[in-house]
Amino acid sequence: MVEPCKEHTDNNFNPLPESYAKEFQTISQLLDTLMQRIKTSIETSNYTDYHQLYFTCKNLSEEFSRLRHAQIEHIRKGDTENLNVSLVYLNLLQESQELTSILRHLLRASRKFQG
């Protein structure tokens, strides 16, 4: 079953351009690290670095916003090779920004309930 699915994907879906992949890989690593740190903080009820985590969430959200606006501008100008791929990437940026916002709210709520 895997082979037909893989073949269908290879034949019908274009990969992200290298520039998008590199751009997202860097910021997604930051998001992954942030999620792990917040998870540990909540599991251990240790909020000593709460302010740093909170502002890291805020800064990361702002970076996703910047990338999202840049991607919207690329789409408007027609600077994209494939509109569908560009829209998928835009959606990925939007969802990542939303995840970052949710993490910030989760951290704040968890701290309030523990304290």
C-alpha cells in the first residue's frame, strides 16, 4: 500500500522549493526546542524561566508573522513557481504561528493554575 501512495505523491505533488525548506527548517527547529522546554516546564511545574519562554513564544510568533507577510507578498507579485505549493507553505506558516500562540497561552494558564 505504501508504494502506490508514494508513487501518487511523487506524480501529483510538488515539493517545497529549497529556499522555503531551508527557511522553515531553521524556524521549525526553534519551535521544536521551545515546545520541549515548555513541556518540561509544565511537567515539572518549574516556571523559573517563565518570562524567557513567554517572550521567546512572542518573538517566534512575530517571526512567523514576518515570514507569512513575505509569502503573501511573493504570491501577490507572482514570484512563485507554483501557486499551490506557495499556498501550502503559507498555510504551514499560519498554523505554526497559531501553534506558537497556543503554547504561550498554555504556558501562562499552566503557571496560573500551579501558582
